[in-house]
Amino acid sequence: MPARIISTMANNTVKKENHWLELEEWRKKIDAIDHKLSNLLCERLNCAQNISSLKQRIGEEVLQPAREKEVVENVLNQADSELKACALEKIYKCIIEETRLFQHEWKNEQQTLSSR
């Protein structure tokens, strides 16, 4: 095999290895972000639990469309592109929906405990 072909193959192998190393670095970064996000989402759920408790005491419903719209708008204002805004809107609608379900479940759990 000519030396030029061997050299090209070796360079391609090195480039591929470098790409895999770079990929691993990006994945580690995402893992670290996911760790922070999960902690923040748990903190958000704790806040929602407190809000649910307050709503229950003052007779407010869990579902508050105006507030949910405000939350999404606040998040969309942070996006630096239309594509990211679209993704963030979908993500936050899921977060809001799951938070609402969490509040309902927590409220039901509290009612069950207080009726014992």
C-alpha cells in the first residue's frame, strides 16, 4: 500500500478519535446540565407544592391559565432564536402540565391524610 494512502488512513483515524473525544466532552457537559436541571426542577416542584397549599387555603384553583401564559412568555423572552423559542415553548408547556398534575396529586394526598 502506498505511503500516501497509509498516511491518509492514519490521519482519518486520528480525526475520528478526536471527534469521539469531543463528542464525549459535549456529553459530559450535557450530563452536568441535566444534573443541575433536575435539581432545579425538584426545587420548582417544591415551590409548586407550597403554592398548591396556599391556593387550597385561599380557595384558588390549581389551574390558572393567565399565570401559565405569563410563565411561558417570560421563558420565551430569554430565547436567542426563533428555533430555540419554539423548543422552549414546548418544553415549558410540558413542565407546566407536569407541575399542575403534581399539584393535583399533592392536594389529593393531603386531603387523604387529613381525612384519616
